[in-house]
Amino acid sequence: CIGIADSFVSALVDQGVAEQTARECCWLVDSQGLITADRAQLPPHKQVYAHQHPGSAELLECIEMLRPTALIGCAGQAGQFTEPVVRAMASINQRPLIFALSNPTSKAECSAEQAYYWSEGRAVFASGSPFGPVQFEGHTLVPGQGNNAYIFPGVGLGALACQATRVTDRMFLQAAACLASQVSDEDLAMGRIYPALTRIRSVSAEIAVAVAEEAWRAGLAGCE
């Protein structure tokens, strides 16, 4: 979760947002509840996301207090995105982002079908485990799978092609931006926020170019 938050902050900073302001957009929940500044004995990596705010051990209460636009699950705790939680997100947002990224499927915070039905078909859903298409009120909604197969092949190819001396966080940031640019209007119409895996070769080639360009910009490429 910290890695996701750090990447999100880096992306906002790239767009001109002050780092502290970007960090204040991220709220973390761990096994003890909302991470806040008054929590004792927080490890350093959590302290940077510990904001001044009343705490709560209940996810639903946290959502009602903070009114987030996105809910990202990556702690391997199955079923944490309950019906009240998803409905609360849908009441706050027209298109709530529900990312149940824990895998395998038995660890998923909720299923695609649950996210869609509990949000009246409005959720933008992604998962770490594969879920099939969902039929909702005459529409076919296709969940996206946040799988490293979308990123690692292109990163590896780009690093090898330019003989990069090391792989940096910024290379992954550029890879993510490139991946997002590969999502078509057709994908979005189906509710899918990733390109189809059938396009993985062409997507990986584009990511490799973006990674190599970043390596050259950073002076890390080993070839001309």
C-alpha cells in the first residue's frame, strides 16, 4: 500500500502538485484502523501518511469521514469491501473507484459482480485476481485485472534494449503512464481500465520505448 501511495504522490508531483499536498490526498488503513498522526509507535514508512484527523477502526466510518474517490485494497484481507462500504462509496461518487487488488481470488476484497451490483453499475472496478464479465441491466461490464504482466515485460525489454545500468521508480512511473495511454474508448465503454491482454505485445513494445527514453533522459542508458 505504501508503494502505491508513493507512486500516486510521484505522479501528482510530476503534474505540479506540492509533495506534501499530494501526500495529504492519501489515507491509509491498516490492521488497527485509520493511520493518523496521534497513533503511537508508527514505523517511519507509515508516518509520512499519518495525518491529523480523528481515528477509526472501521472502514465504513473512515469512508463516511473522509469521503474518498478511490478505495484500493492490497492487504490480502478477503471481503473487506462489504456491501455497506461499496454503497457508501457509490453515494459519495458518481463513478467510485473500487480496486480489490489482493490475490488470489480467495483474498479479494470483493468480487466484480459485487462491486457492480452494489454500486448500481457505476463502479470503476479493477482486481488483482481475474473476474469474468458481468451482465448488469442489459450491459456487459468487463473488469480490469491489475496484473504485473502489463508492466514487467515492457520494463524488462526497454531496460535491456538500452542497456540501462539500473531500473528506477521513474521508469515504472513512465511505464504506468504509457499503459494508461493504451486504453481505448472501447475499453472504457466496457468499464475496462486496462487494454485487452490480447494486445499485450504491442502494449509492451510501447512501454519499452517509454522506459528506454526515461533511461536516456536520466543518463542511465548504456548505449547510444
